[in-house]
Amino acid sequence: MKVLQVSNLTKTYGEMPVLKGVSLALEEGERVALMGPSGSGKSTLLNCVGGIDRPDEGQIQVGGDDLGGLGEEALCRLRRDRVTTVFQFFHLLPTLSVAENVAFPLQLKGVSGAELQDRVDQAITEVSLKHRIDAMPDELSGGEMQRVAIARALVGRPSLILADEPTGNLDSQTGETILDLMESLSDQHRIAMLLVTHSPSVARICTRTLLLRDGSLDSAA
Amino acid sequence: MTGTDSNDAADGPGMLRSAGLLWVRFIWRHWLREWKLTTLLVGVLALGVAVFLGVRLGNKAALTGFGFFTESIAGESDFIIRSETGTIPVAALGKLRQAAGALPVSFFAVKERSATFELKDGEKISLRLVGADWVALQNYGSGGGGILGSGDNDPRLGESGAVIIGESFEQTHGISEGDRFKVYCDDREVELNVVGIIPDDPLRPEVPANLVLIDLPGLWALVESEPSLSRIECQLPSGSLRDELKRAAELKLRESAEALNLVMETPQDRKTSVTEMSRAFRLNLTILSGLALLVGIYLILQALEATVVKRRSEIATLRSLGVTPRQIQQAWLLESLVLGIVGSLVGILLGRLLAVGLVGAISQTVNTLYYETTTASVSLSVGEIAFALFYGILSSLIAGWIPAREAALTPPAQGLRSATRVGGLAFLGKYPIALLMLGLGIAAAWIPPLVGQSGSRFAVGGYASAILLVVGASLLIGVLFPAVARLLRAFGGKRVVISYAASQLARPSGRHRLTAAGLSVAIGMSAAMGILVASFEYTLTSWIGQLLRADAYVASGGNPSISNDGIIREQTWQAIASSPEVEGVDILRSYLVEVDGVRVFVGGTDLNSDSARYLELVWEETPDEIGPDALERLSGDLVAAFVNEPFFRRFGLGKSDTFTIPTPQGDETVSIEGVYADYGTETGTILLSRKHTSAWFGDNDVSNLSIYLKDPDSVDEWVSKLGQNFPALSVQSNRRLREESIRIFHQTFAVTYALEAIAVIIAMAGLGMALAGLLIERRRQLATLKAIGTTRAQIATMAMWEGVGLTLVGLIGGYFVSLALGWVLIDVINPQSFGWTLQYYWPLRLFIFLGIAALAIGGIVSWVVGYRFANLRSDRTE
């Protein structure tokens, strides 16, 4: 079952074409690495898939829904429910504890009470941070922050996680641990992942690697 | 586990719940984390609300101190009957009684006189002696004990000088039942004996602190005047037939009153008239106090803007997590709302305290400019609380709107780096709108004032012009940035810290423009108030210089009120005028009359013709004849009269027009021959020869005397001697009177100085917040600066020069704003509202001081902010 279907995506900034007819698809539970030099269009592609940016031409379908037909509010719901993101710089909310950061997307959806508690506990347990549940972001290490970010991305039960250099701000050992965690969670919950990276080690957990060069998908590694 | 859970609400929680969640999770915690900033914001808003409410309450207490005595004692009257000439013959009471027939109307005949009470520290305060029929009054009061409770049957009630005071008089002045105290009434000292205290009753209005109740015949005896009344208050009993009886009584009494040449009105009519009379004064104060809140709005806007910048990364994360722009905007508006509520509540408490301090100063001004008033205790009604809350919350929401929009425009974290900064401040760069507002502002100055029922005028065009000019000029301020940047570069030479600061100003951001706009508003309004006060002082000083030419001035009592009804009896003033040291006198007898519901002073003058010295007026419309006997020489078929400028503006009557004055002898028409400047009162005054007023009003007493001595150098000695011989008279030398006038002037405007200082301080706090926002916005630049070896002190110095540049832009803009606003205040609002033409005076020293102070404080604040934020990390949120 296809989670993501991108067809002939084109995007131009001013006179500069950034994406030139990009097409790709991700199956349920599939992990794909997206590599390429700086300025090749990786972030633009990720932004288009996440509904942050709109392509000039082409189509993006998430779970069969065409993003081009969705308004701003619907795109917000998409990011909240179905396509979540893990960032290089974690982007934790500094005033919230670990548990509150993880709970936040569910609370936005109106989930509360025992269900909220159970789902947050489960997500935090899955990233092995049960002992840090009340810690604040500035009390965490880089690896711990990224675990919290993964738990937050996971807790809404998305079908697709977009990861933008998920290990880019971590030392290599911590980075490896995080990749192992992402692989295991993806397998366990059948979540598809599109990982933008410069690091060949990320490709280790992916079934395919796509190379984006000058706005076009060059070849599959 | 993938896919959307069917239990999850598809659209998330409701609007309020999501905004509440964001508020609790984020904003509240930021408030706790940054409690100093939160306290500052609440404090600023509270200060704005407090000043606004304090002035309002103080003003209200000063103006409503004494309405009608029955309101304090027996409830509000149904009708009031009075005379346009100010005096009702006693016989009218019987005729009205007769007209009422079998209708159960209770009549309270009232005679009022002012008196002066000297406090232990020598300060003289005004008392209102209210003569009424005590026997009739004993039917009223709560609990069936009459107005005096147990004291009603006291035989001392019939003694000469027996008076009753209210509980607040007792508490304020420490005078109790059985005590005797002396007051000055007209030109005599009289002793009063307190035979009763009117107890405070929560069911009726508080008896004012300076009301002294006296039996009607007792008052006539005390002031040695022919029996007459000031007004007659009428009351009908309560019950099911009341409305019907009231209609019937109104019909009969109105007819009878008109036949007696009297005016009948309801207390509400009367209050409206009194309220309208001082509307211009109240508006001026309200607008002044609004200044503090306006600058407060600016600071809150700055602060909330800064929080948006500080939390931009956090907002972006929220957006990535699916929070909608609308939810973000609502959460930020909720922040403004809560801030508004908390700030307003604190402000209401502060305002109550402030009002107590202000009430004395305001009532002094009202006494001086309008009519005699007494102060009531400051009371905070539910309506006032609601008004202050509404005003504070509205201000906070207005201030929060742009930052909330800015927050909502923040892109999700994925797009944060590549997004173009849209910002909610883009409108600040739209100069055509600014130019349009300036044009409309100039045009609005020509809109004529709205005229109220009692002749009061509201300068609607003037105020609209002021707002448009201030906002328009502040929006245009951005054009100054390139010039100031060049100036900084030229000043800094090769110093890199200055050229870096200049480079920031050369391409100003929305925040730069907003900061400069806010500074220009605060500085501009402060400087404009400075221009107004300086022009007023300059005009007043010149006017006093020309007007006060006599060596000494004598009046009854010492009460400074313009409407003081105290007189100097003929034998007294004749004795003074004929004393061997006196070379000549100018005499004035003034009467308060009403024309079409507008109060007018009719002054009978008799100028010194024994000397080359006499009262010389300052002319707005010069008469054909001037000199001591000009009025005599100008009189032909009609009596000649001069009118003051407020009269001219209120009635639109000037030279060559005629005017009819109501007098006890009937209407008398006079011909206006000249218009003179008068900065002593906002009330219209008409001057004519005293021989006519004596005949029309039937007395030979006078209100005050200007004395010319044979030996002017001996004035202090003469004043002291006269003071000893006539302790009830107020005798002042020319020098003393000038000093006193200037003292009252400064006291009146003291509140403006405080407001100016508050505005500048708040503006500087806003500058600090703006710079903090700018530095946070430029955190990557800061990181780069540090990476290339810039020290913390150097970054602070760069911030300081940027702050100085910003202040300079705000200062230059503010000076322009002040010139425009000064013009509106002096040439449009003052003539329209007060009827005064002021000479424009530019206070150079104030401008220099304001400039140096603003640049110095701006530099210091900016350096501190720069030092504090120099260590920002580019990869951390703040």
C-alpha cells in the first residue's frame, strides 16, 4: 500500500528551477534515504511533501489524498496526524517537559485523560526515556532531545515521518543509536520514513537511497 | 498503529480550548520564566490605566462635590426653581406655594453664600454656607430621627451662628458638636457654633466635607443682607400617584415660575449644565491622561512583538506540529487579553490611590477657572471599574493585534530558514498612507467645534487633527533612517562599532520603524505639551504683567474662586478707598447671571481716574475709546460694554453687537464696544460702568478693589496694616498676587509634567525591548561577530550606537510631531474649547533637555540590552 506518491514535481524559485519533474513513491513501512549535495532541492522536496511549500507543477498524494487540493487548515491537520517531522536541531518546545512535549500534538487533537497518558507513556517508553519523563529540554543531551523528538513524531501514529538530517547534530555513536531506534520503530509500527541526509551511514537503515542532483532524481543506489 | 485514530477529533479541540491549551502550555510558562518582563508589562499597563482612571476619578470628585443639598439630606429634588439673575425674592416662595394649591409639594428655600475657613496651617479653604428651613428639614432623614438624629430638638438650634455640619467635615477638620469656629464671610469675621452633625447614611449621598448648614434667617442675619433666596427646591412624596402628581405640579409650578420671571428645571438639567460647563477642561485632562495609556500601548506592542521574535523558533515548531495560524493568533491575543485584565485590575487599585492625590489640585483649578466647587471623597463605582477594565483591555488587545498577526505568519520549522520575513509591520513603510493622514490632519483643523446645550464647545476637528497628524508623522518617520545612518557613519569615521550600527539603520527593518514611530509619538506628545504649557505661561505672564498694575488687591475672604459671591460692603470699601495712603482705586462688582442656560459674569467697573495709573486691558478687538472713562464716553442710547474673549467665542458676539442682560429690574440691552483677552476664566464676562450695575442690581457693594498707593514702595507695610484692620479681607500686594497666580498655574499643570516624564520613561523602556528583539532576530549575526573575535563589550557598544541612532530618528520625528501638535493645541483646540488665544512660545531649553536626556537614556538602555544579549547562542531558543 502506497503511503506517498510524488509525481512529476516541479518547483522554481524566481528564475532558478529547484525541482525538475521529481517522482517517487514510498510503501507502508518503507525507509528511503534522500541524498544529494547542498542546493540540490532536498529540503524543498521535503517541504512540499510536508505541505509547507506548494509545487508549481506535479502531484503529491499522501494515503491517496492529493495535497494540492488541501487548504491551509487541512495541511495543518496533515502535519498533526499523518506526516510528522524529525529535525536536525530537534525543535523541542523549551518550556515543556519531556512528557508535555510528547503529549502536545495529541492535546492539539483533543485527546485527553487516560488515553493521552497511555499513549505518551508508550511513546516515551519506546524511545527509552521513561527515566527522564519530567526533565526539561535544556537538561537533556543531544541524543535524548532527538529521542524526545522521535517520540513526539511517533505519538500521533503517523503513516509517514519526514526526517531532516536526524543525526546531523549528534556525535557518530549517538547518531547510530538513534538510527537503530528509528529503524526498529518503523518496523514495529509500519511507519514509512523519508530521511534527508548527507551521511552515508543513514542509508544503512534504508531499503533505498535516492540521489537528488540539480533538481532531478539521478539514480537509485 | 499507523493512520489516523478514529477516536481523535478530526478538527481538534474548539477554538477556546486550543487557545487555552497554548496559553497554559506556553505563554503562562514564559511569563513565569520571564517574570521581570511580565511584571514590567503588567506595571506599564497598570500605570496607564491608573493615570487615566485617577485623573477621571479625581476630576469627578472635584466636580461633583456639591450638587444640591437636599440630595445629601432628603434625596434628590424633583424640580429646582431659580432666577437668571441669581437672586429670588422671598415673596416668590408664597406665590409658588399658592400655585401648587392642594398638591403635596414640599418646598425647600435655599440661600447659599461662600465663606472662608482658615486652617491651622494658615491655608484658607472655601466653605459653602447653605441656609435652609430647619423646621422643614426635620421631616427628612433616615430612621425617622430627622437629619440630625438625636440632636433635632436641641434648644441651641435657635442660637445665632448655630450650624450643622456633615460627618466628613467633622473628621476632616477635627471640629465636633459643641465646638465654635470662625469663618470669613464677605468682609467680616463671624463665629459659628456646631450644634449638630449630620450622620453619614449609606442610603443617601455623602454630605460634602465643606458644607455648613445654617438656618435661613440665621444666614440672612449673618451676611446682613436683605432676605432673598438662591433657589427653591421642590419635592413630591413617593407613592403610587407620584408620577401623576409630578406632572400636575410641573404644569402649575412652571406657569407660576415663568410669571415670576424664574426658571424651573430638573436636577438632571442642572447637572448637565454644570457638567457641560467644564467639559473642555475634563476632556483636556482625559486626553492628557490618555497619553500615558497611548505610550503604554506602544510599549506593550513592542514587548509582545519582541516575544514573537524570541519565540519564533518555538512558534515554528508549533506550526510544524499542526497548530494552525489562527490558533497561534488566538493564543497571542489571549495573552494580550490576560495581560489587559491583570494590568487593568492593578491599575484600578493604583488609580484609586492616585485620584485621592489629584482631587485637591483639580478642584483648585476648577475653582480658579470655572465655578466654586467642593471636593467629595473619591468613590469607585462599578461603572468606573467597568470603564477602566474596558479601556485597559481594549488598549492591550490593540497593542497585541500586530504581534499576534506576526506570530500567525510564522512558517513551520521546516520553512523557517528559507522563508522571507513577511512581518506584521510592513505597513510602517507605506509613506503614501502617512502623507494622506497628514493631509487629512491639516484639513481636520478647519472643522468647527461642536457646541453643547450650555454653550460648551468640543473641538472635534482639533482632536481628529491631532490624532491624524501624530499617527501620520510617526508613520513617515522611516524616511529619516538613511540620513541618520549617514550622520552616524560620518561621526564614527573608521570606528567599526559605529559603522556596523549605522549599517543596521541604513536598511531599517519593520521593528526599527516601529521603535522610531513609538519614540516619536512619546517625545512628540511630551514636547507638544511642553510647547502648550510654555505658551500658556508666556501668554499668562505677559497678560498679568499688563493687567496687574495696581499696588495691592483687596477681595473678600480670600477664596480664589472666580465665582466667589463674597462682597465688600460699601462702608468697608469706602473706608479703604478714602484712607490717606491711597491715591486711587479700580473697583469691580461682579454678578453671576444666566443667559440661555450659560453662566455669564456681569462686572460693574469704576476705574481709577485720579491717577495716570488704571486697569489697562489687553485688547482682542480694540474699542474706539480707551482710558479710565472709556465706557462712559462710548455709551450713547445704549450702555457701552466690553466683553472678554471667552464671551466672544461662546456667543459669537463682538464689537458693534448688542447683548441683553437679565437683571432684577428686567432685561437691559448693552452695546459691545470691545473684546479683551482674559486668561483668568473660561466663563464669559461682560464689563460695564458700575453706575449701571448698581442701579440694575440694587446695591453699592463691590467684589474687589485694586489699590494705587501714593507711595508704592510702602505697599507691604500697607497690606499688613489693612490685613490687621480687616482680617476677613484678602489683601495681597502686586508681587504676591503675581507669585500666587504663577503658583496656581504650575499646580494646575503639575500633572502634565508627571505625564511627560512617564511618557519618556516608558518610551525608553520600549526602546530597550525593541533592541532586545532586534538582537534576538540577528542572533546568527551575533554568533558570526563573536566567531570573528568581537568582544561582548564591543557588541554592547554597537547596540548602544544603534540605539542612539534610533533615538535620534525618534527625536527628530518627535520634534516635528510636537510642532504640528503644538499648532493644533494652541491655534485650534484652545481657542475652540476654552476661548483663549495663546501666543506661540517655543521652549528651546525644554527641547535641548529632552534631546540630551533621550539620547543619553537611549544610549545607556541600549548598551545594557546589548551587553545582556551579546552572548545569545544561534542554536538555542530564548
